[in-house]
Amino acid sequence: MEKPVFKVVSNHENLRLCIIENCIFIEERISKVLGEILNIDWKESKSFGFSSSALGFNQKLHLIMDIKGLESNELK
């Protein structure tokens, strides 16, 4: 299986803004993948959607690791 290639979404000159924009993009992709794996509409999900009770970025990454979708060295 071919590994996906991640593209940089933001290359803003302000490093902090660049990091935030790219993290938001990655978090949304993770939510989409988890939604597909679990066969749920991630945008309407309380766990993966946009609500204040949704899982955080780190929890979503750990969930991906738990299902063997991401190795610990890739997490770094």
C-alpha cells in the first residue's frame, strides 16, 4: 500500500499562523479518515465534528495510532 503524501496547506510568512493553519488541515483530515473507518458522518459527530465536546487533536492522533494507522515515529 502506498503511503499518502501530505502537502503543506499554508506557507504564510508568520510561522505561528503557518503552523496553526496546517494543524487545522491535518486535524480535519484525521477526522475525515476516522469517520470513514467508523462509517459515520464526521461533521455531525460529537466526537469528531466541530462541537466543543469533540476530541482534541492529540486524542485523534492517538486513536489513529491505536488502530495501527500511524506509527509513533510518524506522530512526531
